[in-house]
Amino acid sequence: DLVPYYREFVQYGFESWKPNLQLAFKNIFTYKQWKRLARDLDFPLNATPTELSFEQWLGLYHFCVSRARVGIK
């Protein structure tokens, strides 16, 4: 069940005390990945947690999980 992990992912974005999500997730997404995700999911590069819709948060989370699974092999 990935629901608790999704909740933790979103909570991290809100509680990181950074001015925007790009800085909050700097250790998770490269700049190139963040730029592509912002374009593909249609949010500003310097988006704050409250600016993202549920679908955009879910898109970020799915990308993160899919990237982790590739690395696990």
C-alpha cells in the first residue's frame, strides 16, 4: 500500500520550510527532472506546496516511485 508513503511525500513538501518545492525536493529531483515535471504537470518552477493540485502532487509522487523502482532492481 503506497498511500502512507504518498502522505509522507506531500507532508515533506509542506513541512520542509523552504520557499518553494524545487528547493524542498532538491535532494530528490535534479533540476532537469524538476523542469521537465513542471512542464509536463503544468506548474511553475518555483511552485509552493499549496499551488499544486492533487493530480500534480500525484504526478510528482509517481515519478519519484517509478525512479526508485528502477534503482532497486
